[in-house]
Amino acid sequence: MIDGSPQGAWESMALRLDNGAEIAFSGRQFAGGSWYDEETGVLTRQNLYITETNEYVYSIITGTGRQRSRRAYRVALHGKTCTMSDGKTEITLELEMLMLAVRALTGLDREGEGVPMLDLVEETLRAANC
């Protein structure tokens, strides 16, 4: 076993993105889902992968008819910092700054709404970093 995974469970993957980049890694799918928005006609598919090096890759594909959008992000936790990349651009933030940005962008800090869920997200990120 490697990190709780059976030998041979890792697959070589390469995600081609609309920004011209490719995110290649050895890993496996951790979670995924899809849904269709009847109002906009958009089909969305999301996948979360864990890599052999304990990084995460999040991919999202949206489409309507012949139009589609392919994006993916590699996320690596290093102590109290988090590095994110879309295959072309990379940014490193302190984990506290990342959580502040998540709160601001999602509005989860407004009047205590979503705070238990956000606490769970923070706890999970910190546990994954150990």
C-alpha cells in the first residue's frame, strides 16, 4: 500500500486545458460529479484527483452544444502555504490568506452563515497538510 492506496491504483493522466496548458500527473480520481442547468443549458462536470505526490488536481468542464470550457488547477499544500497552478500561472499563498479569499468570494463569513462548513474545509486542509 502507498498512502492507503492499493499498489497499481495510480494512473498517468494529462488534462488539456483551454489556456493551452496541459496538467500531467500520476494519480487517481478522488471525487466527481456532474449536473445540468435547465435554465442555461449548461452541462458541468467536476473531478477531484489526488496525485501520487499528495497534491490535488481539480478539473471542471462546462459545455453547451458544441461550446465547452476545460479548466483545471493543481493545488499543493506546504506547511502553512498553498501553491495553485492552472498549468500556465502559479501562485503561492499563506493558507490563512487563501481561507480569507474563500470567505470573501463565497460570502460564507456573512452573519455566521456557512461558518461550520468553512471550519470543516479549513480542518480538512490542515489535516491533509500534516
